[in-house]
Amino acid sequence: MCKPKTVGALREAGYRSRSVKDEMRENLVARLRGGEALFPGIVGYDDTVIPHIVNAVLSRHDMLMLGLRGQAKTRIIRMLPTLLDEWTPTPASSDVPDDPLHPKFAPNRRLLEEHGDDLEIRWIHRQERFHEKLATPDVTIADLIGEIDLVKHAEGRHLDDEGVLHYGLIPRTNRGIFAINELPDLAPRIQVGLFNALEERDIQIRGFPVRVPLDVCMAFTANPEDYTNRGRIVTPLKDRLGSVIRTHYPLSVDDAIRITKENAWIERNGNEHSVSVPRYMLEIIEQIARIARSSPHVNQQSGVSVRMSIANAELLVSNAERRCLLHGEAMVVPRICDLAHIAAGCRGKIELMLADDEQAEDKLVASIAGEAVKTVFEDYGQITELDDVVAAFSDDEATIELGDEVSTAELAERLEKIAPLKKAAVKLCAELDAPFEEPAHVAAAAEFILEALYVHNRLSKYAYHGKTYIKR
């Protein structure tokens, strides 16, 4: 579309001035009527969080996304600009976006008075109308609001003239959306500086009688206030926020797995090998996070981010890939033994209540992984159905060697000697629609069954010279 280049042409085109919040509201209404997806890629919030965001936009509210780490708060904030018009006009010679028909900033008003309908305009994309700032202790009022430009003052401009100001991020986001991540980390005296911007919709700098009107939607993210070692949101600032929206972790395992699969780098299919992750392995990864979120040994005020599941899924595949590369195999299928390497993805993502030694975190992860295997296996059958597998290990010399260094071919050869175990593994693959003729999938299913028997105390497991053995 040919866009008008002057104010006069813009008027003739029938351009209608709207505030940012009215613009977001009208675009949202159109999407709702058209049945369009509002926040594609956000999983598990359709019936909980998204309705509150919709209500906030319809109410023309500034909003705060409140929740523990790894709950898609920042991702949602960054998707708000999709509710803006794709292109918006602003005076071409101004460094602060403004309505070219009804400018609110004094320099832009003077430009309109001087040039009239001949004032040139430029079109800015909606992504240019979104500015985001991470709250850190060194953020100043000058960064957010602005400062007196002493050079401009020395040139002869009065202190009550807007032209003497050097604008901060918020004024430069006029006609757009301004976001602050981790609001509690912002010093209280800086939070106070946001009062006028949220309520009176203007800013004042250094006490001089300069009031700059703003047309901006403000959005914030924060962890709950009771998160230890963090700052607090000052009460008057919370009072000025229109909507405070609580986020949460995935409520169902299916949602959690979908999030992990969409965000983790799992698909690594190349010329040498392909990747296939059994459903139960992804379920175990998600159960580890869910169990950690209720464990008394984990600081629940900190939370357990979905990033842990994403990192663990990637490490699971990577270790299976490493095994395939060492043995020249074509199919990468993660097995239970690969869970021993996810500790690297858990460190730093869970905060222990008490740590007796440096290995406490790894020990907790191993313990939780065992509980996760037990929980997941209950969805695939009863442990009593595997009595014939246990009986196959009745001989004192009947053992099977496992481990991430054991190739698929070696494990498949050992399964041939334990017919009940192979039969149970093939049956499990068939129930999961996994290719039971593929040895890598059968080997993975066999390890899953053996680990389930171990965590239910039906078989024992011991390590010797870096290898793991299963026996009666």
C-alpha cells in the first residue's frame, strides 16, 4: 500500500487518531470476532492466563505479569506488540514518536504549526514501538524518564521548555508499549518515578514545571514478592497498575511435553543418523520437574523453571547421540541410562533448602529421577505383570549389563537371552506405536522396564568399574 508522506495526505486518506490502548483494544476485538489465535506458541494458558490478559487490554489497563521463573512472562510481554497496527505514522524529523495530526510533545506541535499539512511523516513498524528494559540496581531516572540537557540549556533554552530535555526510554516509547522485566529489582526510589507515568500519564524531570504528556501502554514482569533475596514492588506502584496477572507452570504433562518439544533442540536428523525420542522418556523428564516443584528439599519460592525440562531433554538426546556416534549407529533413541547425564541441566535451576555437601543437588536429581520413572511406569502397566521378567533373573548368575556405553547391538544380543524381557519390551513398543522391529526402540523399552522393576524393589542394581548391572 502506498503510504501518505505528509500530514495533508494523511488527512485526505482518512487517518483516524487513536491512543495506543484504544488501538490495542480495537485490534483485539477484531481478532476475537475473527477467531484468530491471540498468542500463538503460548501453551497451557488458554483457560487461565490469556483471558485475564484479554480483559486487561479490553479495559485499557497497564499490566503486571506475576509468576515464578520460566513461566513465559517475558514471552507474553514481547507478543503484546502484535496487537498494535502494523504501521503507524509519526513526524519524520522528530526523535520521539507522536501523533502527526494531534501531537502531544511541544517540539512536534511547533513543527506542525510551522509546516502545517506539508509536514513530512514517516511510518514506523509495530516492533519499533516496543521497548523493553531489564530492571537492574544501576537503572536511573535519567534512563527511564530523562534528564536536563545542559548543552541545550547553555544554548539559551529555558528550563521550562520541553526542548531542553533529553528523553529517556519511556518518552521515546510514546505511541507504543514499554516493558520492564523483573520490576522488584528496580530501586524503590526509581519505582516512585513511575507513579506519574502510570496514573497521570505524564512525566516531570528534576522538579521543573515541565509536564510531558504520554501515550504509552506499560507492562511489567515480576517474581512473587516473597521470593527471598529480591526487592519489593512499592505499594503505591502496585495500586496504580490496572491488572496483576498470575502465571503458572503447565498444569498437565501433555502441555509440558508440548512446550519442551517446541522449545528444545531435539530434531537433529542428518545424513548419518536420525533422532526418535520415546514418549515415556519425555514424560520422565517432565515428571522430574513436577516432582521437584513439590519436593520439600527444593525452595518452592524460587520455583523450578520449564527451562530445566528443555535443557534436560536436549542433554538426554545429546548423550544418546554421543553413544550412536561412538558405535556408528543410525538411530538415536534415548534410554534410561542417559538420565544420569541430566544433572548438568538441573544444576542452578533448582535451589535446595539445605545443602549438606557439593553433591547434594546431584543426589536429589537422581532420587527424583527414580520417583519419576516409578510414576510414569504406572501409566503403562502393573508391575505385577512383569513377574516372568523377574523370574528370568532367579539364577544368581543371571545379570544384564547396562549403561550409556553399551551399544544397541550389544544390548539387543543380551535381550535374546532373556526372552520374557524382550517380549515385554516389544509389547511396550507396540502399545506406543513405536517401531518394535527397530532394535534401538526395543533396547530403550527394555531399560525402562528394568528401571521400573528396580525402583519397585523387584530387581537390584549395582555399579562395578563404571558399568551398571541388573540382577535379582
